[in-house]
Amino acid sequence: MLAFNKISLPHRSKKPRNQGLTMVLDKGLSLGEVSEFLSVNSLYCDVVKFGWATARLLNKDFLMNKVELIKKNNVKVCLGGTFGELAFIQEKFDYFLEETFDFGFDCFEVSDGIIDIDHLQKCKLIEKVSNKGFNVFSEQGKKNLLDDRRISLNQRIIQSKDELNAGAWKVIMEARETGTCGIFDDEGEVIPNFIESLRNDIGIKNIMFEAPLVKQQEWIVSNFGPNINLGNINPIDCLTLESLRNGLRAGTMYDHHISNKQISIRLGPSGALEAAKNGDMIVIVDALRASSTIVTALGEMVKTVKPVLSISQCVGDLTAGERGGVKSPNLMLDNSPLEFLNKKYKNRNLTLTTTNGTECIIAAASGDSEVLIGSMLNLKAIARFSEHYLKNHNKKLSIVIAGRNNTIAEEDLHVASEIAFSIKNSVVKGYIQPLFHEDSLGCFVNSDSGKNLISKGKFSDVEFCAQRDVYDVVPVYSSKTNSISIIDK
């Protein structure tokens, strides 16, 4: 029985686990050190990997005793992939496979981090090892940083899927002991869109991310949850990692024990599609100006707003739209909230097309998600509705910012951050982190989008869109009518 057992912890599956694995890197522990390590960590360590080809330097009886000791404590044991590469180039791979089996190892790593192995040949090796009865780890990535950077994300995804189909249990994403390649940059910082793409395309349960540094482990666990597979863990950090997985350290305590509302800020149509795929509740923010125009039109009693992708599709009772901040001459109105003041279009149906915002809305509506429209103008109403919705549904919230030219627009991020901050007991996950400004108008005016509109003589639009809580409305997209109307709160 664990100590202080009345203090509740998040659910962690019992060993043997298939997900949430911790692979510890053994760089030359003695039998005594292994015994001490396991006396503390046997519940939390799933695999011990003998680093590189260190096993070649060990006495046979010592190696066999060490493997037996580890396995007796319900921990799997594996040799480093480098050793297999050495055996391969010496044309002794079959011998190496048999010896590994005879020593009692139950896991086997197939890698090509140093040498070049034809991908089809690598998959055949994985199949051969799997047929021998091993749990197979295949590894993606190169030890040399320059070589590793030459491997495209798409190539890693395709090859990983091939290796899983060939019989790999997990695909290891190479990071080295330094933690400066693969999903990490030269400074050891996570490349967020890299890891997110791998997760979405391969499946989180199929990947083991090497993360030797505690700050890396904290970021990954915080953003992707406790049941993510992590490798290259220093033995002295094993308990630290388990603490992070259970919210027993500052970096993840709020996430696990206080927050009950998880929010992600995503960018553009691709972010909207991903949020829809995940089944998240979605709020679209295009502060300058699509979401502000929609909120104002509905707040001023326009009946519905139908977003469309192209100017040619923008037909109907009332039409509005722009490209690059300039009104389309084929449409009745500009994409401007000022067009709709004083209820001049009460009970009319608006069709709207914009440069970025309407595309994000339509992408978000591709799934079964609740899709709302948020801006500074209805910030309080959106935050209040979102908080209530998340409290009563097992959902996460994605705030999708439209951005500008496929980059983050400062004013959109400011609005998204204000919405997230207004929702109690929420925590923001993912690679786009909140950005706060005390002066909303200053943020809008000095942003690239704001400067673009001001250069076209539309300062009044920017000034209006920067106002907070002008309308107490929650616009929601309906897939039945393909249009947006005010939700009955």
C-alpha cells in the first residue's frame, strides 16, 4: 500500500501497461544500483534499456543476472538500437538476435540512427524480430543533428506507419541523450506542431517520445496528458516523471487536481479541422473583422449569417464580404461591423465571405462540434456560455484564431486569451500560449491587421472591434441551415 493513500491521484493503469510507458536509460548501473532503483521505482518503470552497445562490455553472468533481476521486478528489458546497427553492418544480425533472446531480453530495438538501412529492409528486420516473440521498438531519427533535420515530418509519419504494420510495438522518436533533435530544437525546446502532427497522424499510444530532460517531460505531460510514452529517462528522474504524471509537482498539479476545463488555442483552417476532428467545442475568433461583423450583425437583429468560401457563392437577400480588407465590388456591403448599426437590416438574412474568418468557420463545422463565434464585442457572453457548456459536457474547448497570412494575428490571440482567462478553473494547452494586453485598442491598432485596415481609412472599424462586451449574444453555427444565429441561452 502506498503512503498517504487517502490523497486521491489521477487514474494510472496498472502494469503491464500498453500506454503511459516509462523507459529508463541504463548507462552502466551495477547490480546493487539496479536493486536500489527498482526498490523505489518498479511500480513506475516499464522498460529498462541498456544504453548504446554497453552490454558488449559486460561479463556474461553479470548481464544475465542483471536481466533476471529487472524482469523479476515486472520490468521489461531492452538493448540499445545502436548495438543492433553494429551487428547489422558486421552481417551478424541473426546471431545478435539469438543471443539477445538467450540472455532473456524481452524487448528489442530496431534503429538506423547511425547507419543507413533501406526502409524496406528495416521493416523486414522488424518483422523478423517480432516473429521471434520480442516487443519491438522501432526508432525514427538520426543521431547526427544535420541528418535528422533532413528527415521531413511526412517521411517520419509514413515510415512510422510502415514500421507499426511490420510488427513494431512502439515507434521511438529519437532525441538522443541531449534532447536536441527529433521533436526538440537545438536548445532542447519542444517543437509543438511537430509533436502534435505525429500524435494526430500516428496515434499517441503508438509513439514513445525520447525526453531526457525534466523540462521536456513536464511540457509533454502537461500538454498531452499523463498516459504518454516517454523514453531516455535518467534513472534518478523516474520518480520525478511519475510525480508529473500524477500531478504531484507544480508543473502539472493544477492540471490534474484543480482545473476541470482544458482549452487549446489553434490557428487557421487547419486548426479548426483538427478541433472538429477531436470533437472539441470550438470558438472562432477573427477579431478584425469577420467575427466582430457577425456578432454585431446578429446583435443588431440580423436574423442569420451564412458564411461562404468564395465571392461567387456570396448571394442572397443581403451580401457582404472582402478580400485583403477591401470590399468586393460585387457585394452589397463591406465586412464591417459598422455596416449593421442601428438595426438597419433587422430580420434580414446575411451571406458573408471574408479572407480568413469564414474559411475557419466552415472548417470547424466539418464535424459535429458546437461552433461559436467570439470577439471582444461579446467576450463575456462567450466565456460564460463556454464555462457552462464545459461544466456539463465531457468536452475540451478549442479557440481557433483566424490569423493573418497563416501566422498568428496579435489581436486574435489577445481575444482568445481573454476568453480563456475568463473561464474559471481552465488551463491552456498546446503550443500557442496566451498573450495579454492591458490596452486592447492599442493591441488592435498596432497589430498588422489593424495597420492594414487603418491604411485603408478604416480606423473606426478597428476602434469599434476593440470594444469589450457591447453585445450579450452567443452566435452559434447550425449545420442544418449552414448559417449562424443567436443561441437561446
